[in-house]
Amino acid sequence: MSQTTLFEQHFWKESNRNLDYYLQSMNGYQAAQKVLKEMTPDQVIDEVKKGNLRGRGGAGFPMGMKWSFIPKNSEKPKYLVCNADESEPGTCKDRQIIRYTPHLLIEGLIIGSFAIGCKHAYVYIRGEYVREANLLNAAIDEAYAKGYLGKNIFGSGYDLDITVHRGAGAYICGEETGLLNSLEGKRGEPRVKPPFPAVSGAFGCPTAVNNVESIANVPHLIRMGGDTFAQLGKVDKSGGTRLISLSGHVKKPGVFEIQAGSMTLRQIIENLGGGIINDKKLKAVIPGGSSSPILTADEIDVVYDVEPLMKVGTMMGSAAIMVIHEDTDLVKLLLRITKFYAHESCGQCTPCREGCHWMESILHKIVHHEAKPSDLDLLNDVAQNIGGKTLCALGDAAAGPVISFLKKFKPEFEAYIKGQNKYA
Amino acid sequence: MPKCTIDGKEIEVKPGENLITVAKRAGVDIPVFCYHPGLTVVAQCRMCYVEVEKMPKLQTACSTMAAEGMVVKTQSDPVVKGRAGTMEFLLLNHPLDCPICDKAGECDLQDNSYGHGSAYMRHSEERRTYVDVDMGPVIEKNMNRCIHCTRCIRFGEEVAGIHEMVAIKRGNNIDITTIDGNPLKTEYAGNYADICPTGSLTLRDFRFRKRAWMLKKTATVCEGCSKGCNMEIQHEGNVIYRCVPRENLEINKHWMCDEGRFNYHYTQDPTRVLTPRSGEATIGWENAIQNLKDLTDGKKITFLVGSDLTQEELATVQEYINAYQKGSSIHHFGTDGVSESVDDGQADKILKMKSKTSNLSGAEKLGIKSISHLKTATDVVVVIRGGRADLNVALKQVQGKKLIGMGVFLEKEISTFSLVLPGLAFTEKEGTIINHAGIEQKIKRAIVPKNTVKAVSEVLMLAANKKAKEAVV
């Protein structure tokens, strides 16, 4: 099936990021003009709802719905915050958008801000994206110079400012309330929900937090209309296309774009990734960023979208696929993943602060042949005591891989304990 | 009113009440660490799990608002397992040094561990340890015992109005400390020890002096200022070991200042005058009463009463003057700069009042005028004070007069007195005081006074008796 793509054709050429290219080759800022001049905020939200655009950050929450939660009659200012923290290991799609189509993001921010009544939008970009932050700021300057940002945009009387805020390199600041705390200059720790950001977000005001890819899809959606956008998706409830970050043991890793739900995981690996490197056998796939439960080689004939993946007990997350071939030591891989979450735990809530480090210690013992057979049950039990019990989703993110690795690849762990692992 | 069900008990709920409050009213105890009724809810410790019907995951009771029709279980298997999991996590790095920890016996971590934890430990790795910073004169820190509940951080920010405690680093290495390791500055530091659910922050003044379970507790009111904060005197063997605040949402909520907390020390000062004195000489009560009579009988006298005395004591003095010292004057004194209650007001944004005596309003209610209205004093002046009223305020008005003191004095305060009749401190008597807002409260006797000191009423009664007897003869 030939794929309709919205982003991919504009990637990899540096000159594409300029405003001229955007205006000439991508119908730049026409959607924003149409929205500001011809549409009401409710119409915009309805159109986005029609387009079945769901969040691209990880949870897959319908974006129109999220925007409709922002109270209309609140006297407080409202904020649109773009989550460009892109910190889930394996994910690098937002970086592509910021690098090559930054104006798409800016136009999306204009439309989104108009829809929720925001006069000041923020882009919270991860600290490591130094170049991307500079590129984005340069694009924003271009937009200001043309009058696409600032006062009275397109003569519509609508004002909008955009501020790019750089993070300091914490995974947890990709969690929306952790991000808001960090944006406010506080410690990057997730907040108790409720209240949800739609009610009390940035600076205590109603706030929508959306992923870069989600926002960058909005101009496309407005240009082609919600119905057409929805039809791009090949499964229910998912419209548009998905950017996939494919990494690991494939011949051709990279960022690819597919129509939502149009391919199975196997097709993605074989057709887009060109198969397994050195023609090795596939062992496992982590389908949605390092926090998603692992799939075995037999489980990958599943349509790659939110609901189908949920049905097989994992998740699409940020659409970062990590492919693992037969020579990989999964115990060491799990140690590495767990080490990441232990390192990135903010430390405010008990199970995550204590448990992630404990899981790391147990895995460390296993890898160094110091563990007892009972340690595997202990490890599983600790993960169960973290999963679903923490304040934010980081606990689940840390527990998910441990539980799924142990469930699906237990013999490898047992071999380590017996001193018989073949990778030593 | 909406109703919800907790462990099968139906109970009415008010809007905005969380499940911990509602459960408490239903007689169901939910264990907590980070939750404190006087602080914001952060749901960090993950101890107060409950199961709420129709919700897929366990919920934290502190952050879940009760709602109509909610069905809550606090003892189901998932809840029990969840709490046991949290307890296990909290104890991974806790030193379990209860035998040498001052908090033992009143420690939330210890109590909840008995109630919800396991007696066995599955963790065999090395424990996390910290180097402690000096927290200043009030609080001693032991970070190894900390469970990162952040009550102290929130207390500083939300109640004491000072951002001095912080969390630094993250994850397993998180450290709860002061900004730049500086000592605490707040004048409410004692509360840090009260709200700490472990022995991480303890009172330097109290530590290693008495085990918590040996203390007897007397509910009383602080005499430190006109606020009237409710407090508890904790004592054993007739010795006070510490004072802690008692909850009174109308007055002091859950808190008290350090000045009030440590105020009791003067009552146990080794230099407190505990026997009657005539000049420098110690005399017996028989002679002391005789001296009092000799100095005052038949004269008009200036009586100066501290606004730290109770209503009962002040009224007794008034009655005595009416019956035995006709024509004498009575004026109250207390704090430099606060001669009347109109001068009183908040000394900070938290609890402290400008009037450093507890019963200024009460003295005024009895019709006693301030010492600022005293024009000329008589040759003999009787000064009666509870122990807190500022003597200098009284003495500068009556320089060169013959002074008789009644009440609580330290050695260094009596050099200008001709006669001193030692009395009861606020910890040793009962009575009524009225705070700045007109709220009447009772102080309670915690300590049995030495048999060489006498209450104001007793001294005046003895003096009256002596006068009456001699009149008959």
C-alpha cells in the first residue's frame, strides 16, 4: 500500500526549515489564516475531534477532547504548552519536526491557542536539544517578523506570543505536570491529579499540554478537513499519520511515517526497517518506547496502533520501536532500562524512589551472578508493588518492562542465576 | 447531604472533604505519613491507599475527595498488600535504630510498621546514608531516618512563611535539607520536630532526656503571649520535659512558636526564688506574712498586677483591696510598648502577638487600668506577677519605693525588693485567661509546686487572717 505522508517528504533538507519553503511548498500559514478569520474556537475543536487526532506523546488521548476540557468562561489566562521534552528512550520524531518543519509547529500553536483562548503559548523543549531550540527560536523570529505572531495576527485582532523554554535534562519533565512545575521554575516533580492541567495547570491557570507531533498535525488537519484527516487512519479512533522512531537491530533505522494503523509491527520492521541487521533472527520488540512491555518475536503480527497494541498487553506510547535480535542479552538490557528509570525517578513518591533503585540492585546482582533463585520472584513482586501505585506514570514505566521481561523471558534470568547464560 | 460508604458504614460527607477526614469520622483509621491536616496534600508517601469501587487502581485517601455514593474499602486484600509494599519500601533505607531513637514510642513509621508492615526484610543491599547538616539550636537532623514525606518543606513554605527546607538531588539520592545547608531561621522551628513522622528531625532541647512513653500529658494553654495557643505540657516525676502544641483550629491550628514552646524553662530555673525573702535573707512564711502586714496594714498601697495573672488571681487581689486595703490603687503591667489591648496586634504573620502576657484582655475586663494611668505611686508598692510580665515596665514607674514582690521571680530580678513572697508559675496553677480575641480558656496544673511557695490567694488569705486576728485581740 502506498502511504500518504504529511511530514516525511519535507525531512532531511536543511533549507526546508525556512519560512519561504513553508509558504511555497507547504501552503504555510493558510490554515491559521482560515481559522483566525473564518472559524470560531468551537468549530476548530469540533474539526479536530472529527479528525480523530489523538495525542502523540504517549497516552494517545483524543486532542479535541483535551482542548474542550479547557473552561471557556474562566477569567484566568489560559495556556497552551507544547511538550517538546521528547525524553522517552528511543523517540526522536519531534526532533525531526523541529529541525525541518518548525513552522508547522508554530502554525499549529497559533491554531491551538486560538481554539482554547490562549494568548501566550510555551514550548518546553528538552535541554539536550540545544540546536533544535535555536532553530525553533529562529523560526519564531521569522514568524514575528512577518506578523504571524505578536499583535493582531492576520488582521484578525488575535494576539499570540510564543516562548521557548529549555528544560535541564530530566525525563520526568516530559510528564505533563512535572513539565508545568519545571516551566514555573519549581522542582520538576509531577503534581497530584486532580486537579488536571485543564483546570489548574501552568501558573494555576487552565492549560492544555500537547506533544509536538500532535500540534504539528493540526495545520494539516485544518487544511484537509477533519473528515479527510480521519480517513487517513486505517483503524477506528485514530486519524492522520504516525511518525515512528525505529531503532535497534534493523538494517535501516530512522523516523518513518505511516498512515495510522495501516501496518503491522512486522511490516514496519521488514518493509520500513529493511529487516533484521545481518539477517539475524528477531528475538523481541519493544513497541512504544522503553517503558512499554516487551513483545516476543511471535507477537508482532499486530496492527501498529493504540488499541490493537493495548489488546496484546503493551502500548504504542510515543511510537518508538526498538528491535532486538537473537544475540542480545535481555537481562543486561533490562538492567540498563531499569537503571535509566532509577536514575530518572524524581524521588517524591515512595514506591518509585525506593523501588526503582531496589529493582536495579537486584538486576545488578543477577547480572553479576550474586543472586539467589528467589530473587526473581522478589524482583517481580517489587515491580508489582510499584506498578499502578505511584503518583505519576514513571512508576508504571519502570515496572512494565520488568514484569514483561520476567514473564516472557524468564529462562534467560534463570540461566544467569545458574551461571549458564550464553552471553557471558 | 451526600453520603458515602466506608468499610460498610454509611457516613455523611461535606463537599471538599477527603477520604481520610471522612474515614476518621466513621471511626476508620487510615495510616498516613505525608498527609497532615494543616498542610497541602501531595500524595507522595503512598501509605493511605484505599480501594474505591469503580476505580481501577488503588487510590490515595488523602487526595481523593469523598463524593455521593462512593464505596470505599480500607481493609481489602489489594489495600493491605499496597500498604505493606509501601512500608517495605520506606524501611529499605531506614536504619531501624528505634532503641536509640528519640522518636520511638511516638513515631508514625514505627506505629505503621507494626500495623501494616512485615516483621521480615527481603532487602539485603547496603543502605543509603547521608551526612547531616547543622540545623541550628532547635532541631537536630538525622537524615538517615528520613522517609521524604516533605512535611517539613511544606510547613516552612505554607505555615512558617519561609522557604528554608528543600529537596535536593533526585530519585534514590534525594536529600531533604536546608538551602545551602544553612541553619534554620524560623522562630517556629520546633514544629518541624512535631510534624516529622520519624526521628529525622528531633528537638535538641528534649532529645535523650526522656522516653516518649514515660511522659504524662497535661492539656493547657501557653502563657507566652496574648494569642493563647493550646498546648500540652509533657512531664514526669514533677519535671517538665517539653511542651507541644495541641490542635485548636480557631486559635493556633496545629502549631506554636519556639518562644512559647521553650517558655516553661524559667519555671524550672535553678535561680528561681522558692522561699520568702526579706532583703537578702531567707525567712519563714510566718515572718513573711507578718512583714507583709507590717508594711501594708492601714495604708493606701499601689498594687501593680501582671497581665500574666489569671482572672481568678486578679479578682482575688481586687477583693482583698476592697476588704483590707481600702483606697489602694490597682494597675496592670505586662509588655513594654503594649500598655492596653488596643496597642496589641499580630507581631508576625503567623501566631505571635505583641503582648507578651496571656491575660491582658482579662485584666481589662475586670476593670483594671494600665500602669500607664498610674500618676504617683505610694511609698510601698506591691508587685504581683505570674512570671512572664516584664518587671522593668513596673519598676521604672516606681523607682525608689519600697517594693513587695509576689509571684515568680528569679534571683537576679529581686535585688530592689524589700520582701518577696514566692508564688506559683503557670504550670503549677489552674485558672482562666482571656486571649486577644476574647476567647476564654483554662490553664491546667501540670506540676505540684514546692511546698515553700504559695498561691496569691493563700498569701492574701493569710495576711487577711493575721489582720483579723490582731484586730480581735
